[in-house]
Amino acid sequence: MTDELWLELTTIVEPEAVESVSALFAEYGQGVTIEQAVESSRDGDIVNLPSDAPVTVRTYLPLADPTVDARRGELEKGVWALGKLREVSPLQVRTLREADWANAWKEHFFVHRVGERTVIVPSWRETEYSPRVGDVVLLLDPGMAFGTGLHPTTRLCLVAVEQLVKPGMRVLDVGAGSGILSIAAARLGAIDVSAVEIEPVAASVCQENVDRNHVADIVDVRGGTLEVEPDWDECADLILANITIATLLQLHPLLPAYLRPGGRAVLSGVLAERADELLVALQAAGWEHERTEQEQDWVALYVRRR
């Protein structure tokens, strides 16, 4: 652990603003964390996940970065502008050491269950967890990356992984974040998972979590984004993309090149009020809509390549 100094930039937003604020933070910040009010027992059974509670969104900037002032300025302007449209609090900024940040938030993150048998176990709470028969355990340290499993879009995708991943499948995880979906796919029998992440900090966290779960022989963490032509030979049976709708609208024309004919994609990170916008674009591009799953104000679209 280094003693590097960071700026922590925080805003508290209404649920409908999470997507736009996260996109802003991802563009100018370094890593994104999303914290939603949740009551969870220590064995992981969620008691309450209120749909209308404010959400805390954070990003970080290294003080040593010569562009830190410019990036902070863009974040402040963006949050101010979004606050004119939604309930978004003014940006709060504090300086902290990396070691202090790494430990401060951990006391609020417990074991929790998603779907039928997926269990997310914080790496520092492994000794507190008593496994049940059939549990699919994901050891996770989110670091400065999106993906603790608490956000509705992540939960929707984890349920999809439980339902769709079969032994022997190949999976592509676009915008892998902390690696939670890639690791779940590997645990459920996928033989090859490509975890693509454009943000270097998130890619590093993803690799650490892949190693922590001993699935590095299955999950290949790739920095960068998708190209027009795939740089690997094998097409995926399933694509997972838990990213913003703006990114999905840009990337969806590339996805068929990475997916076998008849393969599925689960696309999330989308507010229910904008689901039709994405669906129209997908259907115009030849995708078949199978179903839409919703949790709170967020959806996951299940689509198939014809």
C-alpha cells in the first residue's frame, strides 16, 4: 500500500441521476464508487434496499497528476450543470492518503447474497462467512472501481449470469469494473471469460480480484475498449455489459462481431425510463428482444443475435 495523496470527490444524488453522474465521473475521475443505502444482516440476507434513498457517488484524482486541477474543474462544472436538472448535491472534495481511503469505507460493506446462490464476500470478511450448500462465492475488494454488487444494475446482471452461464461457455464482460461479473461467470462454469475495462485503475482492481478468486486461468483482463475487428478468434456465447446507456448506444454495433450467431447479450446500466430508446436502436440493428428485467428504476435487457 502506497502513501499517495488523493482527492476524493463526492456528490449525493437521487437514483435517477446516478447514471449521468457516474458517466461524468468515469470520464474525468479515476474510478467510480456508488454507495446505496442498504440494510443487510451479516450472513448476507438483504433486509431492505430502499428504492428512493439518495445515492452517494464518488471518484478520485491523484494529487500528483499534472492535470488534476483541470479534471477537478470539469467535474465541478459537470456536477453543477447536472444539479440544474436533477437532485445532485454540490461536489464535496477532501484530500486523503491512499491507506486511509482503503480502510475507511470497509466497515460498511458486509457479506450479501444476490439471486439464488451467489454470495459476495468482502475479502476482509472471509472469516465471518459460513457457506451454505451450493453457494457460488465471490471474494471481492472493489477498490477504486464500480461493482460491489449492491447497485441494482450489478444485481440484475449477477442474476442473469446465474441463469444463463452454462459449463463450457465463452463470455465477454464489457466494462468489467471490479470483475464481479467475470468472476461469477468463471465460478459458474465458463471456460473462457474476456474482461474488458477501459479505466486503468478499474482494470488493475479487476485483475487483483481475478487472482484473489483463483480464476486467472479462465478470466483474461484486457485494458482498453472493443475494436471494430476482434483481436481474438473465439466468439462469445454471452456478452455482459453493465455500463451507461450512452456507451451502449455507441458500442452495440460492435457487439455482433464478438458474439456467435444466436448468442445472447445482457445489457444493463440503463434507467427504465430510457430502456425503449436503447431497445429501438438494438432492434433496428437486428437484435431480437427476449425480455427486460427490472429492479427499482433500473433495467437489464436480454437480447439475442439473430
